[in-house]
Amino acid sequence: MKHKWWKEAVAYQIYPRSFYDSNGDGIGDLQGIIQKLDYLKDLGIDVIWINPIYQSPNDDNGYDISDFYDIMDEFGNMADFDELLNEVHKRGMKIILDLVINHTSDEHEWFIESRSSKENPYRDFYIWHPGRPDGSDINNWGSFFGGSVWEQDDQTKEYYMHIFSKKQPDLNWENPKVREHLYDMVNWWLDKGIDGFRVDAITHIKKREGFPDLPNPQHQKYVQSNGGHANQPGIDEFLSEFAERTIKNYDVMAVGEAGGAGFADAKHWVEEKDGYFNMIFQFDHLGLWKAKEGKLDMEELKKAMTKWQTGLEGQGWNALFLENHDQPRSVSTWGDDTDLRKTSAKAFATFYFLMQGTPFIYQGQEIGMTNVRFDSIEEYNDTGMINMYDYETKNGMSHEEMMSYIWKNGRDNARTPMQWSNEPHAGFTTGTPWFGVNPNYSEINVEEAVNDPDSIFHYYKKMIKLRKGTPALVYGSYELRAEAHPQVFAYLRLYDGERYAVIVNLFNEPAEFSLDEDLEIEELLLSNYYSNAAVTDTLQLKPYEARVYKLS
Ligand code: TEU
Ligand code: CA
């Protein structure tokens, strides 16, 4: 297997709005990131992925871009960005940006032109439809954020497609001019010296020809599914052209966000020879945390992880993650965010981090930040959840039901400001934070974690160091063990005659576990219960116990 810097890297995702505010306006910014780079370096981070920082009216917090070539005013300006890039590089780290090219903001000049008349040269930059003569729906496609994907525009009375919010019209990738403009923009950033991209919603750029109705067995008004626009026939031509014209000409890291594409479809996307990306975010594992009678579905989890691990062995590369800005906090969903918060956070960290692939940590995950519960919908920000709340409460769901759904599933769980200390507003800002801080910041914060040798933070630090010093934990092949064990996720990493075992009890109950006869322990390298020097001959695993062994 080829050695590459991005395979050896550990990545950290920053949601800039909520990371650190340097000027007291309550909004995280680029100078704030610069001030925290030493913290990330100390943790052992190599690559920083920053969510969109481009000019944007912020309908979807930067995922609605109005100018690709400019920085959002609230975050700073291009000089701040250049300084950030330079400071990151000075510390031997790298930076990848979010690339949002499925859609723009409706305030982007292309859309302003496009909507102005049917004859405008930019008309075909977006997807327009004249509508049905009888005024009925064009089709039954539902937007991810509620309602139809079609919105009638005042100026020409025609309809444009938006698979996310109304303020995020989809670009028309069928138009070669659109693609040219996008490639120019991507190369402009690459020429600036950034180290790659996380490519947003890239499965959605190809829409099904003719926009036919989706199957609708539940007779919904709109079907909110990937059926019409995820991974459609013809997408490969777009992706291969995109890759050839941009990222493949640079030594950069390209991570595709591949929601709605399964292993069979997306495997070749990351193949070393002709793939489009170095790795993709796929979501097979994410729904499984409460899938079986309200509990984690171990059988499916083992299948989901192992399919990608063994399927890409020697051919492609994985991106490993538990959290991002669209997901609830992992310790609250997968683990226990009360008494066993630290132990369970370390267990889930061990489980995913030491597989084959490039691990990503989402801001706050390294200190075990938890979900939040605000009482009223007014305290929330996410356009997706707010639309859904309005829609569902109008259609019969109670406020209580909807809030408990949001507390568990809402994207805002991940977007509360980073908890730096027990000072007011968690030390995130000296002003008024743009979005509520989780009240548990007095206990859960970076300062506390850095000062506590037993913290989740120090566990990550140790694990990162271990991965860096152990080629088998980067390049080694993966082998699932104890396949049928209902509580324990166990796998080996094998490389050059060396063998390592990762054994994690993913449940809040003790577990019996025995090593297969061909395995013999040489040394305990990492544990969330014992000091590393302890020799543990027992394999009675405590609740959420994780162990990493070197085998002989
Ligand atoms: O999310 C993309 C997204 O929601 C889909 O890919 C979806 O996850 C998948 O198809 C479900 O199967 C990205 C960003 O991460 C998110 O924050 C943005 O709101 C969204 O794109 C729009 O830019
Ligand atoms: Ca600020």
C-alpha cells in the first residue's frame, strides 16, 4: 500500500462560528482559530478542516455561499485567512476547506442574474422548470429541510430546484459553463496553497433525468429521499472531470461527503488508481446507535464497519468519524453522557480511531461535549430543524414530541460554542454568544481537561501518539474478531509481522471476553481503566472498557 501524508494524518474539524471569538462580537472567527492553533498542535492534529468561511448570508451557516472568492465578514477577511494559512503551515499542520458546489446562495451574483429573466446568460446556471399548466406539483421530491424542492420565483414565475433550503438553489451541473466556473474557483484556492477540500454534498450534483416522481408507498406530500438526486447515473462523468481538472493536479487531500451512496456505488470513488477522492465520509454506521430496541445494533455496526474496512483494503482509503456539525454528540448518542461520560467517550474513541483510515475529531469531541436541551424552538438556530419543527407542529406533532426529537437528533447539538473554560460563556467570547452555550460548561471544558491527566483530552492525545508511532495502526490491515459477541467490538491490525488488538466493550454492562487461541498478549498499550503499565490477565471487561494490546 502506498504511503501518503494524508493517510498518516489525524484531522480536526472546526465549526468556525462556534470555535473561538477573538473580538467579542459573539461569533467565532479566523483570528480566534489562529489563537487556538497551539492547542490543536499539542493534541497532535495534522490537518484542520474548517466548515465554510466564504461570504454568505448565513441561511445555512455558510453552506449558502454568495461569493466563493471572499471571506465571510463575521469571520474576518482574506488577509486573516492568509495569516491563518501561514500560521498553520508554520506549525507543520495543513488546512482543508469546505467546498460547496452542489448549490450556491440565492444571493450569489449568478443566481441574481439567473432569476432576473429567462433570457439571461446565467439562466441555465440553475435548474428551472416552467411548472405544470394546472399548477400542480412538478414532482414529489422533498427538500432535506422540509417542503418541496421546487420554489416558484416572483420574477419569471418559473420554479427553481433547491434540495436544501430555498436560499440554496442547486447549480445546473449539466451546463459546461457552470463546471468551468467551479473548476476555476477550486484551482484558485488550490493555487493559494491550501491543502485540500472536504467536498460538500457531492453525491447530489447529478439529478435524475426528467425529474420523475419518487415511489411513495406512505402517500406523503413530498418524499424526502435521495432517490431523485443522490448518486444518479451519469455522476461519474462529472466527478472524474472535476477531479482531473482540479484536485488531481495537486498533492492535496480530497474528502468527498458521500451521503446516499452505498459501498457498491462509492467504492470506486476512492480507489487509488482512478478514484475521484482520497477518501469519503459515508454514513452507514451513524444510524445504528439506537437501531435495535432503542439500543446500539452491534450486528449491523460490525457489518457496516467491516464492509468498508475489508472492502477498501489495498484499494482505497477510509475517512473515520463519529461526529460532525450535522450529528448529535457521540457521547450522548452512543455512550453515556452522565456518570460514565469520560469512560464511554474513551471507549467509542478507541473503537473508531484505530481502524484503517484517516481519523477525524470534531471540535469538542476531544473533551466529551454533550448534547444540549433548550426549551423553546426560538433558542435554536439550525434552519433544517426549525423548518421541520414548523412543518411537523402544523401537522399534528406536539411541541414536547418535537423538542425531544430535536434534543436527540438535532444538528444544533454539535453547534453550541466550544467550551474552553469555566469563565462566563465557557470562555468562548467576552461578548454575547451568537448561540447558547451548553450550561454544563462549568464541568466540561478544555481547561479542566488539559489539567486532568485522566481526561478524554489526554486519552486522545495518547491515542494519537500511539497511532503515529505504530505503522500497523495506520497501514495495517483490519481483521474483525469475536464477530458474534453481542457487546464487544474487537479487531486486529496486522502489518509486517506485527499484530495489535483493539478490544472495546460498547455497552454499559460488564462483558465476558476471551482471546482467540492464536492470539497472545505482549503488552497493554492503551486502556481507559488501567494505567498503561498494568499487566491485565483478566478479560472481564468493565462497562465501556477499551483495551489496545500489542500481541506477540
Ligand atoms: O450536508 C449534506 C447532506 O445533508 C446530505 O448529504 C445528507 O446527509 C445525505 O444525503 C443523507 O443521506 C452538507 C452539510 O454537511 C450540511 O451542514 C449542509 O446543510 C448541507 O450539506 C447543505 O450544504
Ligand atoms: Ca468574532
